[in-house]
Amino acid sequence: MVKSVDIAIAILLLIPLIALLAIPTYNHIHPTLGGISFFYWYQLLWMPLSAILFFIAAVLWNAKENKEEKKTRNRNARHRGRRR
């Protein structure tokens, strides 16, 4: 079953991929930034942006895993007749 968290993680991971594979959208010289053409600084800008998006996806993934692990522990405890 696909949950909304899974979809959010997938979108966060796909954003940089799509942004950098759409080369015709940033294949320009102007505007320059500090003498560097748009083509290069656009790609360099995506390095920290990608790291931030990957970090958010990792936090969501860990929260999802912890929640599923907690559910599994509670389910196993109930089957053994114990409560937590």
C-alpha cells in the first residue's frame, strides 16, 4: 500500500533529477553571476538544494520506519498477552 509519505519522499528525490535533466531550460549564458554563466551556476545551485531535499527525504523515511517498527512491536506484544 502506497502512503502519502512514500509519495512525498519520491517527489523530493525526483525534483533535483528532473531539474538537472531538463537541460534546455538552463542551457543559457545569461544571466551571469560573478562572471559565471547561468549554465554553470544553475547546476552548482542544485548541489546544496539537492542535499537539503535528500535530508528531508531521509528524515521522513526514518520517521516512517520508526513508526512501522513501533506498530510491529505493539502488535507482537499484544499477541503474547503483554501490554506496553
